[in-house]
Amino acid sequence: MMGKEKVQQRSLSKLREEIDATDRELFSLIAQRMAIVREIGALKQAQGNAIADPVREALLKSKLKEFSAGVLEPWHVEELASVLIKISRDLQARSGE
């Protein structure tokens, strides 16, 4: 966590610019991830596999908690991962359309 001195040296507008740049990168990466998810969905459908994979999903949540860098609480990671998984399932289910 940053000390007060460091935060006070940067303006609110500068910090918001950094958030905006980070959000652009984050959503670009999410879009890349979802493109892969669609391919996986098409492959699963072609092979007759179920969209949901509870074992893989639990593993994903566990691995994502390792990347939280101590900033996010475990429940934050769980919630974010659940949203990614839900969107991924939706896209996979529609990948054959």
C-alpha cells in the first residue's frame, strides 16, 4: 500500500488517467480471453463435451487467488472469477450459433 506522501504527490486526475489506461488494458485482455473461450466452446460442442467443467473452474479460481498479490481479498477473487466463468459459459454455449 502506498504511503500518504506518495498519494498526495499525484493528482486525482492523474490517478484517474492511470485507472483509464489500466481499464483499457484489462478489457483488451478480457476480450482476448473471450475469443479463446469461443474457440474452446466450438471445440467442446464438436466433441460433444459439456460446457461447464466444475473441476477446471475450481482450479481456475484457485490459481487466480495466487495472482491477487495480497491486494484483493479471497472473496474478491472468487467473485471476479465467477463473473468470468459465467460470461465464458455463455459465450461457449453460443459459439456454435
